[in-house]
Amino acid sequence: MNRDSQLSGSADRSDTRPILIVPYMWIGDFVRNHTVVRVLKERWPNRPVDLLTTSLCAPLVDYMPGVRAGIVWDLPRSRLAVGRQFGLAKLLRERNYGTALVLPRTWKAAIAPALAGIPERVGFVGEFRFGLLNRWRWGEKKLPRFIDKNAALAQPYGAPLPPEWPVPQLRVPAEDIVRWRQANGLSAGAAVALAPGSVGVSKRWTYYPEAARLLVERGLEVWVVGGPAEKGIAQEIVAAGGPGVRDLTGTDLRNGVLAMAAAGVSISNDSGLMHIAAALGTPTMGIFGPTSPYLWAPLNGLAATVVQDKSVLSCQPCQSTICKMNDHRCMRDIAASEVVGIAQRVLREAGARVTT
């Protein structure tokens, strides 16, 4: 059987069997998984939805409305890890899932749901998974965006794409933000959060140190947010901006979530933290060079999409992780003063919305 049964009909509100989502585990992609959660909850409000997650992404689950639980299970990327797969399958079997949505098209992602005997295992055809999935979907390559491919799996078989998908949401209680500020010795004033990291060197705007200096000169507090890989650039930014800049990089993603929730505006490369900030409702500026905002910007919308507009580059967008031509002009021609000017405007507009 290669078509959905339960997933092809109208919503059965008497069905209470839980649903498992096996998502992509990059931070930005994981945030966008919340759209899939929302589509499922609209169809089956009485079916609990769980997310398989890595230890890195697990803090995000705590802030996702509509998610019952995160199943934390780290699987290595470079090998099969048969024992780990069987262990995960045992855990999934105990939770009595009725449906699993396997978003990645890899063979490995579908192993544990199949071993667990989950009755409905939905995913796109790929990597010869015919023995692992039993509700196949076709036509993935015809879907224009990453979110279209994922959220379509939560729809009935053959349903047309909606004009707009539900946007991802992350909700942080106000009291958590107050405690976080106090624990880090931060004032209650508006701050600009800088997220200088990204997967792929070509997506990294290089003028964050200068931007931090200009922001501090204008009386703004600056926070640098990111993981251990951003520690070096964070130190450069602190050195350029002085005492008005705080290095908040670290190993706990929860710290990054709280920083983005507390910030007055965030400035980010095309990265996971950009998607976190946007899903939180923080006014977010996304700096794009080699990647397409249409394909990769958050569904939530951005306060500003920053791209270089001084010249037309034939190579843009290249979607490449390393610049191979034009000396990274797609990012290098975006001036720090331009970004800082936009940030000040965004802060003013956000302040106006709060006071009216």
C-alpha cells in the first residue's frame, strides 16, 4: 500500500494516537519544523505530537506550543549505529505512536520508526526506503521550498499547498527573561543581539566588529550570541565595541533562545539563530548574500532583509558554502553603517508599536 489511509481522509477527532515527527536536526530547520506541528494540530487537535530531537536542539522543544514532548536521542551522522537504532526503536514502541512523519529523505532516518512498528510511516520516496516507509509521497522535487516539502507531509495525500503556512512559534515566559537578565547581570534596557555565525563561511557577514562599535557609540547595548564556534569572532567584536558589548556565546542553546527573546532587535546571518529570533517575535534583520531569502528566510517575516544592492552579481545566489568568485562581494559590499542605520530604524518602529 503506497497511499495514506489515515492521512488521506478528513480529520478524525476521535483519534488520540500520538504522532511522531522525525525532523531535520539543523537548528534553523528544527525551528521550521514547528510549522509541521501546527498543521498537524489543526487537523488532529486531539492527537499529541512529539518531536525526535538531538541534545543540541532539545531546549527549543520547551518553547514550542502544541508539542507534547521531545524524544532526545543522539544518533551519529557518519555511521549507522545499529545498537542506537534498536534502542530508539524500543523507546518509540513503548510510546504507542500511530503515525510517524519522516521529514529527511535518508534511509537512516526511517530505520527506528520501522523497527518500532509504527503503523503509518509517511515520507517522500528516497534512498530506497520502500521497506521502511509504508505511506509513500511523490513529487518532492516539484515543491519549491524546504518548508513546502516538510509541511506537505502533514497534509492529506494530494492536497494542494495552501497560500500560506502557519508560521513557527517559540514562546518564552516573561519571567524567564527577567531571571535570565538578572543571572547574567544585564540591564532591562533595549539591546541589539548579534549572531555572527552560520553553517558555511560564505554566509558570514564580516563587519560585525565595526557594527558593534557603531552601535555602542549610539548608546546601545550589544550582545554577541552563538555557540562555541563563534567564540573567536565574539572576542573580536568585544574588542572593537568595548565595555558596551557582552559575549554571550556558549554551549547551551537555551541561553541563545533567551538572549534572542530579550533583545530589542537581532542582526543575524542566514542561520539557525535568525529563525529562532523570528519565531520568538523579536524584530529580526537577516543578512543574505549567497543564499536566497525566498528559499531560506523565516516564514515569520523579517523586520529587514539586508542584501547588497550596489551591483548585480551573476553568481548570486550561488547557495555555496564557500565563495568561488567575485571575492565575496555579495556580503563584502554591505556596509556596517548601512546595517546599523537599519537597526536604529527597526528599534524606533518596534518602540512605536509598543507605545501605541
